[in-house]
Amino acid sequence: MSLAFLVFLLAWAVGMVGTFVPALPATLIIFAGAAGATFIDGFQLWPDLPFLLTFGVVTVLVTLVDNVASAWGARRYGGSKQAGWGALAGGLVGLFIPFGLIVGPLAGALLVELLVVRKPPGAALRAAWGTLVGLLTGLAAKVVLHLLMGAYTLWRLWDPARSVF
């Protein structure tokens, strides 16, 4: 394993863990790891520039998918913009409790819909459920895309002849 491979592997591992932490820019961490590894490996214009440009576009698209999915879920089930913010806050609080990454966004969206937007309980629960569906859809998309980004980059950097060990 080369130094570039190890650097990316570390960034990818942090990014994969960060995928489940709402406040951590996991996709950006993975992209930065790929860019750093590419430069450590000896940047070459032809194979590396298209790779980095493509990964830059994928990074932007993954970020958009994540945001659009939660908004879509909230809107699809009658949620407000505030429900999305409540889900985000609930997700952050949920980091500190068991199953909090699922229960936190649901509770945050529900509380905002009930207390801030003042929806009736049935409508608030439906909106909170939609927000959770959207968040989980976005999370699933991010996990798949992060796995693909990592597998491709590791494959690209793999050269057992240049082992650090």
C-alpha cells in the first residue's frame, strides 16, 4: 500500500463514519482525501484532472441529493420548512442517545410541527414521518455513493509494488 492509498483510506474511513453524523461534511472529507492522495501520488494532467473534476461534480451532487431528499420527504408528507430544521436539530441531539440518529430527526420535526407551526397531532406526525423518510432516503443515497467513491479511488490508487511496508 502506498502512502497515497493510506491517506485516502483514512479520509474515506472518517468520511464513512461522518456519513451518519449530520454536522460532518462527509462527502467533502472523502473528496479532500481523494484530492490529497492524487497529489501525493504525483498529479498528472491527463488521468488525474478528469478524475478530480468528476469527483468534484459528484461531491456537489451528493450534497444536493441529501438536501433535496429531506426537503422532498417533508413536502411530500405535508411538512413545513421548519420541520426540516427541527429534524436537523433532532439529529444533532440524537448523536448522544441510543438510536438517536433515527429517533432524533423524527422527534425534532414532530416537536417543531406541533409547537412552532402548530399543526394538529395527526398532521404533525405525518409531516415528521415524511421528514424521516426523506432523511433516510438521502442517507441511503449518500452511503451508496460514498462506498462507490471510495471503492473506485482505492482501486485507482492500488499498486502493491509501491508498498510503504
